[in-house]
Amino acid sequence: MTETDEQIPPVASAGGALSMEQEVAEVADGWKAESKALSLLAAAFAPFTRESSYRDMTKVPALIEKTRQKAADLGLGDRAEVLLGRVTEGLQARRKSLYENLAKDLRAACDARGLDMKVLRREEPVEVRILPLGVTIDRVKGRATLHFARQTIIECSADAEEIVDAHQKTMGMLGGHFDAEAFFASCHKAWSAACGAGDAGAGDRVEILNFLPYLALQLQAKAFRIEPLPGNFRGYSRAQFAFDVMQLRNLKRFTQDGWRFNLGVATGTTASKKDRTIFFEDENGNGEFKLTVFFVRAEGSR
């Protein structure tokens, strides 16, 4: 008998020894089972590979524990623990960076793009103004919210470059080409239509809640006028209206063609009814809640 012969597993006998085929099959089955378990473990770790999983950092610890339990169920707890430790360290590093570096990083990012930034509040949640937008930063969650007229426009990670990118994206949406004459005319037509439909109150004042749908129709592109289908409709948000009004004010064009555009102040409990009012603000965030829209004849006009 050669040395090679001695290494070949014995053929099954009455005593129950495995044949070579059976032993190979048993080992291969073990590999398959391990491969399946590793595949499932890899799937459990998949959320940690996506930036979206860190958008709310308060939820990451629960995700870590869920993955740890999954690994234990698969019998791979020891193999998973090293990588889970790295995830935990990464989360702690993110939190530390938010508190120690975000302020200076955001200032540097704004300076690099010529943006004016003002710190309004240093306590949680942090409030800054990257003119003309407000930015609320929740360092606990690791999230930033950009807003105008106290309306949320966009959310992003509390990362300096992401915040500035979100600012530029928002300005592209809100602050594109603005035609003061066309906007004024559209507002006047919308107000006239609302009055004609009986939606005006005393003094021909139309609540913003009733006015905006008429204005949105006035601002539609030619495609919608030709074929008024949902696919051709362009939305018009409350924040966009407030932004356009700010642009009209900055250009000092509230009076045109013998008419003056006015916004009625919301008073008392009405100001707290956010669905009926809009907070009209300037670049620095100063403003007040308005309830109605109305036009009056300008002095000296007929």
C-alpha cells in the first residue's frame, strides 16, 4: 500500500465509515451552508455601506444591535464583531467632527463660494443663515434642514460641503430668472380671478390659501395651457411665492401700472394657523405672517 492509498478515505463498511463520495459531499454541503450564512451576514451589513443610513445618526446604534443579533443567529458573531466595532468607531468620529469641526468647515465652505453666513443660534438645534436661506442643524441626528419663509425646502447631512451644495441647489430652484413685471401681472390677474369667483372678503382681500391656486394657474407654461394635463403642470410652492415677493420688494416694484400690490398682516390667533398664512421674510430672516393679498389703486392713478 502506498502513502497515497493510505490518504484515501475508506469505503463505507458495516461499521458506518464514510465513503470518499460521502465525505466530499459532506464537506461541500458545509461550505454551502457557510457561504449562505456569509451571504446573509453581508446583506445585514449592507445598510452601513449607504450614506442614507447615517442621515439620522440616532438610529444607527439600533441598526448596529440588529446586525449583531443577526450575526449571532447565523453563528458568525465573532466574525461580525470586528467590523461592527469599526462602524461604531466611525459613528463616534462623525459625532465628534460635528461638534468640533462643522462650524469652521461650514464657514470655510461658504467663504470659498462667496456666500454670506451668519450664526443665529449656537445651542441645539444650531441656527445659521446662509443668505437668503435659513439653515437648522441638528448635530445629534447629523441632519441639516434648509428653509425659507419657515417652509422646509431640502434636507441633507450635517456636512459643510453638502449643506453648501444644498444651498446652491435651492437657490437654483427658487432664485432663477425673475421677471418683476410678469410676476406682478400674474398676481394681479390671480387676484382679479379670485375676486370674480367670490373668494374675496371685505375690501377685496383674498386669503393666501385661496389666492395661490389662481396664481399657480397664471404661472403655467404654454404646454399646460395647450394641454392642461398633470404632466404639463408646474407646481408653485408657498416658499416660492414668499421668495418671489421678496425679489419684488428688493426691486421696489410693488407698484406697477397704476396698482399697488399689498399683503394683509395676520393678527391674533390667525397668525398661528400656518395653513392660512405665510411668513414673508427678507434675506436676514426678518418678517411677519401675512394672511391676505389685495390690490389698490396707486395714488395719482385712475
